[in-house]
Amino acid sequence: MIEVKDVVKSFDGFHALNGLTMTVPKGAIYGLVGPNGAGKSTILRHLCGAYRQDSGEITLEGAPIYENPAVKARMAVIPDEIYSFGSATTRDMMKFYKGLYPTFDEERYKRLREAFPEVDEKRPIRRLSKGMQKQSAFWLALSCKPDYLLLDEPVDGLDPVMRRQVWSILMGDVTERGTTVVVSSHNLRELEDVCDHVGILSHGKVALERSLSELQGGIVKLQIAFNTETPPELPEDLQILHTSNLGRIYTYIVRGSSEKVQERFAQFLPIFMEALPLTLEEIFIYEMGGEDYAVREIVL
């Protein structure tokens, strides 16, 4: 488990992290979601020990991460911008990783060659396309068999087939080895398919942290038609995040469980009512709409 408590980090007076608190359960795929500048990449650099926080605590299974080689040996990182030494090839980096990680599995490296057949392991990584560089990074990181894998925009640049291939391998490691994955991405649709926990960041803090099932169960989209030309006056205690209509069909985004929300609306004797699940993208828009985006009038 990774625990982050009240972490603050400033750069030239700007608070990139401002009291950030989050918990990543062991064996989970934890998705970091947030607008540009929310602090996603900054917290990932703290989690891998590249940055030292100004204040607060960051621990992995109770041990501090910063300047702790034993802890860092249990994690692998794939940043948004891939780094490699000079003219190093994937095979050169394999030898480097083999000396760095006690858990590096050369046999797995050989088996994974079939998963990344287009990567020329004898060609300098810096001369590969961005997509090929990402594949090389995954090939190396997965060969390390880390307990914790930190990913920043991990599949950016990969084609759809390779994206599915990578997620399949990652999810296999989570299931079989209990690998913990922390992933930052703007592709909310993709995170929805793989994550079981989500943290929504805003202004250097975690504004909302839930399991995906809890997050989706706490907000509902309700389509409803009333037996009057205009909708009735709704109770003030209903936490309605958004209202729109198309003719006599009204769409409400309401905070609360689907069952309880429908019970409240049923008292108005609608002629039609249907509860629809929200995607992670919709939840993000409506949870963050009042803070960072002028999306309150968007009709989804």
C-alpha cells in the first residue's frame, strides 16, 4: 500500500501539491485523473522518489520512499517522456536494468519479445518513434517484475492493438502477482476499463478518492418525462448537479444512489423514468465542472 499524507511541494512559490492525501491499496490499479496542472505528474515523481516533498509523508508499506534504495528496487516507472542513455539500445538498457533490479527476469524479457515484435532491440531507443519507445519502456519495466508500477500517460502514442496488448499484460500481472499499478492519464474511457480505484486531483489536492464502483454508485443520470408540460418544483435537498431537456424528456445528473434517487422522483408520478450509468468521463466533468471547466450546460 502507498500512503500519501498532507504532502506539499512548491516551485518558486507555486504550490504544485497543496496538502495532497491519497491511499493506493495493494494490488489495485489506481487511476489519477485531473486537469492540466492539477499535480498528477508531480505526485508520481514523489511516489518514485525523484522529488522530495516540502512537508508531509509518503510511504510504501510503512517505509519512506525518498532515498530508500530497498523500496525503490520494488518499483518501476514509465514516465511520459521516455529517457535512455545516449545511443543505448533496448538490449543495452536490459543489461542496465538487470544489474539494477534484483527481480529482473531475463527469461521473461525473452518471452515478452513476442509481445513487442516491432521493437528493434538493437536500434538506439532515441531513434525509435514515440510509440516504439513506449513499447521498449514497457518491455523493460515488465521484465523487472516490480511490485509497484508507476505510469504517466502510459499508452500515449500506442496504436489500439498495442494498447490492448499492454493492458492485458498489466492486468495479468495484477491478477497473478498482485502488482500495484498507479496510472495517470487523460484517457478517461480507457481508465474506466482497467482501474478499480480513482483519485480526482484539483489544484494540488485529491478532491475525490473512491473505488470505481463507489464512484459510479454515488451519482446517477436520470431520464424522466412528467405528465405535465413543465417539470414540478423539485425538493431543495436533492443534489442535482445538472439539468437539461430535449422536448419533454428531462435529464438530471443527481448525487446519490440510483435506487434512492428514483424513489424520490417516483413521488411525482412520471410517465417515463430510466436511470443510466455514468461513464468516468461524465463523472469527472460533473464533479469538477464547478472548479475548472465551464461545462454546466453541456448536454451528454
